[in-house]
Amino acid sequence: MSNIATDNPGNFLTEQELAEIESEISHLPNRPSAAIDALKIVQSYRGWISDESLSAIATLLGMSAEELDGIATFYNLIYRQPVGEKVILYCDSVSCWLMDGDKVCKKIKQKLNVDYGETTADNKYTLLPVTCLGDCDHAPAMMVGDELHHDLTIDNIEEHLS
Amino acid sequence: MTDKPLTKNIIGFDGHTDLARYESLGGYAAVRKTIGRTDPDAVLELLKDANLRGRGGAGFPTGMKWSFVPKKEGNGHRYLVANADEMEPGTFKDRLLMEKDPHQLIEGMILSAYTISADVGYIFIRGEYHVAIARLQEAINAATASGLLGEHILDSEFSFRLHVHVSAGRYICGEETALLNSLEGKRATPRAKPPFPQVSGLWGRPTIVNNVETLCNVTHIVANGADWFKSLGLGVDGGTKLFGASGRVARPGCWELPMGTPIREILEEHAGGMAEGYQLKGFLPGGASTDFLTPEHLDVPMEYETVMQAGSRMGTGTMIILDDRSCAVGMIANLEKFFARESCGFCTPCREGLPWVQEILDRIEAGNGEPDDMDVLERQSQFIGAIGNTHCAHAPGAMEPLASGLKYFRDEFITHIEGKACPYQREV
């Protein structure tokens, strides 16, 4: 059975994606070593890693899709499902918890009408928990896309998500 | 000479230090006087003499770690890796160093690579640290353009190429052999030791992995000498340390202080004491995987041996404060949920034991605890907590706050179980 992504990754991945992945491979001792970098590159353009993306990358790196999926699903910043325009990485670690981070998170869930792992109906946000963001002196903290937001309270959370 | 070497370029300066500012404040002088001029073995002896100990949590002597790297033979690569995967809950020190003064880390890495004859370096940094990633890359580009990185550094025989590797997540990447697997593009499962990374690390080649703060210290030891470094500490260990406090203190923050500063001084003078209306109940001295200490330990000096004698570990030196209005059981349940989620799943006691512990704690916190639960928790903390029963230190680390929590806050557990409710009535 022919599969456009697996038979020829160049038919599926863009020239830009292929060039960036090859650039990573060029300073590594073997092609599979670029697995995580390649997943991140493709995700940066497409938002997530579809089965087709996974197959194309696996073929490009000379590994099985199953092996690559074992890597992709290990890492929490690789998304194997579609995500919203921005991912909210909400710190649920201990310092934020001590500063009522769980209460703020409950407010976020209510406001966005999502639970962890879900995307808002308007596709704007996906909410995920994350380990300590290293901003504990300004707890509670979260990432919205690439931006760090901190000193969150139940009262100011609206402005952080507007 | 400064008594705050790590933050001298950071304190009182709003921006981040670029190459011009760094050099104007004496930066890269240690590289200029050392590369191609000093025997690498002499630098190693200096580090050993200074007795710099790893600032990532374990406190292993850095010079000794480096001395296990075999003599250079042939032309194969040798690697130096900065562990910038700061993910220990409650720890916020390396981000400050990388965002505010990226060249300090790079200079420390050049000197360290020179000492162990490494030709390739990686800064393994967590993906959420976008600002630090951008500033490190900018700093590497500037240093390379100035001949401080790359081929034939300062026209010497020494070459060192430095890359920023942005991680894709998972706490276990902070374990140095898991980190190496991740750098190789694999699942971040810790490796069996031996062989140790110094002999067979990244792609089977000699490799040293050091924490960011450790590498930053190297610059100042080379610049100012071992005696100066040792004189900075108040007790047995030399140097300064980035200490911090988070939770319900008046002024949460991170401060560079002498190694051996008493815990009381950090909490009362620098953190301003407890926030109004809160009392100190206990604290984790150095991150999630350290044992609880209590107010009776406030006069313990923050250095490796003294905190160990008090029954805990200094860890990363950033303290997490448990106040009297927060539930100890709830806090420990939060910690164990984190550890269970972050298990790599390789070995059974960790993969199965941590979720078991978490489930019991959640049940007790929800008011559905049983008297037998205490025995199970005690047994688990001993069994999973014993080094050697698990593949790596993740699960034993997870048991440190549990075992010590059972010891110091036993009453709170019993109150939950007998009262069939959390007495803190914490509404979420």
C-alpha cells in the first residue's frame, strides 16, 4: 500500500522543514539523533505532529514510525493531537500550589470552559499542566504561548487571557 | 574582589549583560589568561583545591568529577554539557543567571571544556525558557564573532563549538544520563551506571555534565583563585550559593549569599520573614526532592554537610515554605502527583509505586483515608525510598518529602483520617 508521507518524505514535508531538519542532522553523528529536533521543527510550522508528519519524519531519519512515536509521546512539549492557537502551560507544582495556584486554575477552567488537555471552542487556547516554570518568587505562574505570565490571582486572570 | 561573583553583573542592573558590558566588567579575562597559556591539568588542580561542589542538587565535587575523564587519545569528540533543565519544583536560580548574564555561563563552559579537552558543548535547556534561549544564542553568536568560541579560540590550538539544545520537556531530563539520552534524540530514560558519562557519555564518548550555577563558578575560581573562593564560605564549603525562598514569605526571591549562611538569616533578613498572618510550619530546603525541616532547624547553616546532619539535603538551595494555613497532606499530595507524572516508567517501583502513593494521599486529603493507609505509606517510603531498589534517584527523591512529612506532620495525617476530612477546609 502506498503512503505519500512514508514513501517520499519530500512529498509531504516542506522544503523549509527538510532544510532545517538536514541542518540539525549535519552536526550529529547519525540521523535518528535528530528525532526530537525534527519533531519540534515540524511542530513549529504545523502546531502538532499528525500521523502523516510522524511517518514522514521517521522515513527521513531512517527509523520506524513506531520508534519515533515512542519518543514523540514521551515528551510533554510534543503534541500528538491538534492544539489551539496558543497553549497555556499552567504550573501545577508546589510553590504555585502554596500560593493558591489551584484556585486560579479552577477560574481559568471555568472562564475558558475547558479542563486540562482540552481546547477552547474558538480554538484559541489549549490548557495543559506543566512542571515548575522556575518563577516561584512570582507564583502562581503560567506560559501563554511563548510568554511567561505570573503573580496570577483570581481577580487579575481575566487580563492575562484577554 | 567581589563577594557576590555570580550576581555582580546582575544586581542593580535592569537589562541583561551583553558582550561589551561583560568585557568592560572584567569578563573573559579568565579565558584570555588561560586558553593556550595555562596547562589544563593546572586548571583541574585549581578546581580540586577550591573544592567546588555541584550546585544542581547532589553536591558532588566538580574537580573529582572531571578527574575521571580519561586522557585525550585520538581525534574523537569529547563533550561538555551544561544542565540548564531547571525543573526541580521550587527552583528558580539558573534562569536568572542565563537571562541576565549569559556570557558568565559561556565563559565558565570555555574554561571547563579547555580543562577536560572537550571540543563540543551543549547547553541543554528546557523549552519553556524562551528568553534565556534567545539570550544564550545571541551571546554565543557574539562570542564566536569575537574569536572566543569556535575554531582556534584566541588563535590557540584549542577549539570549542557550543550549541543550545532546546528540550521538549520532562523533569527526568535533569538526571544526567537521561539528559544524554535526550540529547541523542531518544526517550529520556536514565542509563545504567557504570559506565559513567566521564568515560562513555554522549554517543559513547567522554562527557561531563554540570549544572549552570556550577559552571558559572568556574569562571571566578580561575579568575580569583582557590583561596579566595574558599574564603567566601562561612563554614566548610567554599564559595557563594544562590539561595531562594518561595511560598508565604514577605519577599519571595533569590539571593547570592555565602555558602553556610544560616537558614534563619535567609528567611528572616532576605525573605523578610513570613507574610503577614502566616506562621512557619516547615520547609523543603532545596527543592521538591528534599526532606522537610521544621522551625527547630532554623539555625542550621545552609551547606551540604550541615543540612544533611539535620536530616535533609541542601539540594538546589531554593527553599519552599510551608505555612500554618496550608495543609501538609495537601502539599505532599501535590509533590507526589508531580513525581508520579514525571516517572520515566522504566522501573516498576517508580512507575507503579508513585501512582499508588499519590492515590492514597489524594484519598486521605479528600477525607476517605483508612487507618491502614499510614502503614502503606510508611512501607512505601522505605521501600521505594531505598537507593538500589530503583533504576535511578527519581523515586528515592520523591520519598524524601513523604518520609519526613510522615515524621513531622503525623498528627495532620491522623486528623484527616479520623476526621474524614481535611481540617483546612481549603476551597478550590
